[in-house]
Amino acid sequence: MVGVAASDVLNVRAGPGVKYEVKQTLQPDQGCIVQTGECRRNWVHIKANGETGWVNRRYLAIIH
């Protein structure tokens, strides 16, 4: 996760856009986020903490 202030959270949404409900929030220091492969414009389907949802790709970094 990148670009999220230490005092902020990353919203994981039910669908690919801000109009969808927030399913969970992730703290900047939280563990790994896994991309599931599906992307829609600037939104990426992810799995974190055993749940799936959508986040804006600008807050993700690829780690090999």
C-alpha cells in the first residue's frame, strides 16, 4: 500500500468505484494485499484479511 497517510485508511469497496459501500478499511501498516487479477479502469480487485473487494490502483505498489 502506498500514498496513504499514517493517520488515514484505505477503503476496500464492494465494487469498482466510490459509489460502492466500504466493506473494510486497511491501516497503512497492515499486511499484504493480493491482487486477484481483475481490473476495471483505475480499480483493482484484491484480497486482504480473507475478504475480497476493490481499491483504487493508485494506492497499490507491485512487490516481487
